[in-house]
Amino acid sequence: MIIEKNPKELAAMAQFHQGNRQEGLRLQEEFAAEFRETYKDKDHCSCQKACRYHGNCKECVAIHRAHQEHVPNCMRPIINAKLKSLSELTEHTIAYEIEPPHEILRK
């Protein structure tokens, strides 16, 4: 089972956007049920960083909500894709204005 850009969940969101809430909820529950079954005994966490909270989304998200300095590693690709689209509006010139923290290594 794939999680990122899952076809069933994408279809659910399309139904929500079309105003078909019931069908969206049905598809979303199908996705959630398949997720629960597939990952009941294996790792689902996409984070590549060694972390005490790996796979424990509740605690990980609570920690990030509490300190509000950055988002969990697993959410960064989603947010970065959205920001990249926005950055296209200015030919990505924002990149010249961003100074990464010392712990972030760039290519």
C-alpha cells in the first residue's frame, strides 16, 4: 500500500471538492481501513531521521504543535511542494533570501 498520493484518498478528496461528502467519507474510510490492516504490524513512518518518536505520530505531532518551531520531517515534502509552486510566481528568487539553520546540510 502506498500512502503518499494514494489513489483512493485522491479520489476521496475529488469527491469532497465536488460536494459529494458521503462518497468522500466512504472512500476515506476505505483508505483508513486498508491502512490499519496493512500497517498493523509494520512501520509506516516515512521519516528517515533516527528519532525516539519514530512511528508514534500522536506524540510527534503533539511535540511539534507544542514548540511550533518547525513541522515533522514527514510533512516537509508535502509543504515544500506547495511552497515550490508558490515560489514559481517569483522565479524562485526567494532561494537567495533563505539562510538555512546550521544543522541543515544542503547539496
